[in-house]
Amino acid sequence: MRNALGLMLASVGAAVVIAAVWYWTSSPRVELAAPGTVSAPLAERLAAATPGKALAARDDVATTAASPEKPVAPPQKSACANPDALGVARVVVIDTTGGPGFGFEHFKQLDFLADKEVVLTFDDGPWPGNTPAVLKALDDECTKAVFFPIGKHATYHPEILKQVAAAGHTVGAHTWSHANLNTKKMTEQFAKDEIEKGYSAVKLALGAAPSPFFRFPELQHGPAAMAYLASRNVAIFSCDLDSFDFRAKNPEQIINTVMTKLDKQGKGIILMHDFQKHTAEALPALLRRLKAGGYKVVQMKAKAPLQTLAEYDEALIKEMKVPVASTRPVSSVVQTVSE
Ligand SMILES: [Zn+2]
């Protein structure tokens, strides 16, 4: 009896030891933990180490301790906190040479989305309340979108546009003042001014160059502006699927429009507006519906940023009466000639 009990205890002990060894050495677990956590900023690591995430926190320690010889990886965003998130299924990089067009409503050449793939796009921001709410909804689902801000709005709310870029979304532009570039009296010069000033405003707000992605206001593709954008190697975005969120009476209407069209078409670039309150309200539920429907988000990024034109950058800074932030070192501006 005593022997039997001893044998049982020994077996249990052995099992515990085996389980522990397996737990600490299991290689997939180590691989998964390594990239996102070793170099995560302190705040993110603290956020991850909540009681519910104790396992993840323990993995960090094991990974770090087990491989002290590993070089420190460059900073990366921590893994998605939502295990059931919509996420990003695929990231594509766009070579914008020659101004390719996207969105089957106007451009049929580049059919790059697979069945059930969608691209989320938002126009007309940045705007207080609505844009931050859109950003939160996207962040909660660990997913990414393309934003087409209006230049003027970017100058009103640069701090919000900075948040859009900081969250890892792609930022293009949508003209300076949302002018229709397809009217009869449209001149090449006016179209150029609207486009370039819009980009310069986005750059001024971000403190960084925007992506060479453009969406025409009201999807009005003027021929002069089209030719100009092609010469600037800017990709033109129409859409596959218009949410018509700007005329929706409530958030539900937006969700229904998008899901009905999407279930019919099977995939597409979705046009929405982070400027619109109903869109911001609809987005959490809409993203859940996309996930439930088996849709996958593709993020579009530009191969290279857009070089804004210095004359427009300078004119805008003057117009905005922004104090010019000199990039020259003090010693090149102020020189001591006698002491
Ligand atoms: Zn617009």
C-alpha cells in the first residue's frame, strides 16, 4: 500500500517535471513571444502583463532569459490584444509610377484583391470626435486602413492626423479644399494647386511626407487632374463599394449598405468617411460583421513617399503664419564674429 502510494506520487512528480520542461522549452511558443515582446516599450509590456495575460508575461521572461546572446530586435508594436480581432490579412506595397488607378467604379485594370478581401478607406478627415473614434474602432480590431484627409482639415487638426499616421495607417490626400476637379471651368493650374496644396498641408500636419495616394472629391475624375497626377506618379483611388455613409440616417444603414454590397460583390475597396459621425458609430459593429462574414482586410502601402513641392510647402507655411522651423543648425545661422 505504502509502495503503491509512493509509486503514484513519483509518477505525478515525474509528470509535473516533464510538463514543466516542455512548457519552458516548447519552441513555437518561444518564437511567437520573441519578436513582439523582447523590445516592446515598457508601457506596452506593462499593459500586456495584466493578470489575464500572465502567461504571455511569463513567456517574455523565459525568452529573454533563455537567449541572452540574441541581439536586441528593433522596436516593434506589441501583438494584438484582441485574440478574435479582424486584423490585417495581407499588406500590399504599391508602385505608384505612372499613376495607377484603383477601384472598379472607375478603374478596371488592377484586380489585385482575392475573394473576401477588402480595403478600408476613409475620406474628409481629420475631424475631432469622429476620426479618433474611427481610430479606436480600427485599433480594437488590430486592423489598418487608408486615409484621404482634406488639406484644410489637416491644418485645423494636425494633432489628430498625427494620431492616424502614428497608428500605422496609410495617409494619402484628398485636395486642399475638397473642390470638384471635374467642372467645365476647371483649369490645369487650379487642379494642380488643389492637389499640391492638399499634399503640402498633410505633410505640414504630419511632419512627414504623405503617401502618393489620391482620391478625387466626389469621385469626380477630371482629365487635366488625372494627367497631372500621372505625371507626379500618384496612385488614384476610386472605390469598388461606396458606403454612402454621408447620407445615411443612422449607423445601421451604413452597415447594411456595406454588407449587402459586399456579399454581392465578394470583395472590394470600401469608401467611408472618418469625417462622419454615423460612420464612427457604425464602425465597431461593421468590423465585427466583416470578421463574422469571413472578410479579410488588406492594407495598401506606398512603395515610396510623395515628394511635396517646395513652392507649395513654403506658400502654405507663409499663409498659415506658422513659425518656420529651421532645419539649419544654430551655428550655421548665428556666428560669433567678435568676442
Ligand atoms: Zn470627400
